[in-house]
Amino acid sequence: MRFSVLASGSTGNAVYVENDEHAFLVDVGLSGKKMEQLFAKIDRDMSKLSGILVTHEHSDHIKGLGVVARKYKIPVFANEKTWQAMDGHIGNIPTEQRFHFDMEAVQSFGSLSIESFAVSHDAIDPMFYVFHEGDRKLVIITDTGYVSDRMKGIIRGADTFVFESNHDIGMLQMGRYPWSIKRRILSDVGHVSNEDAAIAMSEVVFEKPTHIYLSHLSKDNNMKDLARMSVTQTLQSNGIITGEFVHLHDTDAEEPTLLVTV
Ligand SMILES: [Zn+2]
Ligand SMILES: [Zn+2]
């Protein structure tokens, strides 16, 4: 199994996952044109996609969904409530391209199994995905206000995590956002901070090589260096030295991460 975080952040999210038989895109949060550019950068072709997996209906996850799905005739998977919530925002998706991926379900595509799980976020029925192939496990978890014990049970022991590290609490509190938005971000259905993400990470990593991609960084309330430093420190105070088993990686709002094997 190989993957690339094509783009990550409040301006648009998309993660590419493939094995030898199938290729999937989790969310299409950028315009069709930008998506084509990102695919070109990893030397892949959108017409080869087996499916698009939708996490939730926020625009930073579905902005280019309709355009891309129609142009390349790609099957789209989402749960029922998310389909309803997307209605009127993505244009018409032909019936033969509309598929259900229920909450807390597993669907298999050859040797690749994909598992959905619920997160805590202010969308209608938000969920993220775990990819399994053989003994390898890739977890994508962003857009959640906190990481519950239930979520930890599902994501535990992955080889690679695409993990939300949304904001620095100090920057958010000092920043220019109105109080209502600050309260939303900090709430149980908003986004996880660098520190809270790292505390959760420390509870789900095993003593084996583990790669964590710090994702969905806020443009206004975080910085790559700060996220990395803060996560490193919090992991350390929870007994995990980065560089030993756990390796941290940046993601970017516009540049894909290297397509690597999980
Ligand atoms: Zn969201
Ligand atoms: Zn988002």
C-alpha cells in the first residue's frame, strides 16, 4: 500500500491511497484543476481511481468532488446523511456513481480493506477511514474535536497516521478570530490542538516504526515548526522520543507528500 497526502489544511484536503490493484482518493477539497496538478506531481492519473471516499460535507473536503467525479466517472462513497448534506453543493452525481459507505463499516476491494469510523466534528455524520492490507495499517484522522477512547481503539497500532494537528491553543486564543469561531474550534466538535493530538498519539503508537503526518494545520493559528515542536515535546513528556520509533512528517496546503509505501 502506498499513499500521499496531496493537500492538507483549511484550504483543502485530499489523500491518495493505492495498492497494486486499486487507487482511492479520500476527499476532494480543492478545485478540479488543482486536483489535476496535484496528481501530476505524484505522477498518477485520476481516471485510474477506483473510488472517492468522502469524510464529511465541509467545503474544504468536497470543493472539487462533483467536477472530478463527473469528469473521470469515478464512483463516490459516502454515508447516507452525508449524501443528503452534500445535495445542492456538488451538482448532480449520476446514480451509477453513487455508493454508500456506512458509518463503522468495512468494505473490501481485493486485498485492501477500508474501515470507516466516527469522529466528533460539527458536520452531519463525519467519519474517517482506516486502510488495511495484510498486516499494514494506514489511519486518516482529521476534523475531530477530540480523540475518544473508541477512536483510539480503532486507530491503535497503525504503521502510518495522517493525524490532525490543527492549532496552537495560545495562537488561537491570542489571534484575530471572533470568540464564536474560537469557541467552535476549541469545542468537542471542532478540531484537535497540537497538544491534544500528541497526547492521543502517545496512546495509540506501538514500539515499531511509525510515521505520523501532522495534518490539517490551521493557516492562522499554527505553523509547521510550532506543530512539530509542540507534538515532539508532548510525546516526549509521555515517554515517546521522536526519531526512535516514531517519525513526524509535515504536510502542506499545496504540495503533496512523497508517494511512499506504508
Ligand atoms: Zn470539517
Ligand atoms: Zn476540514
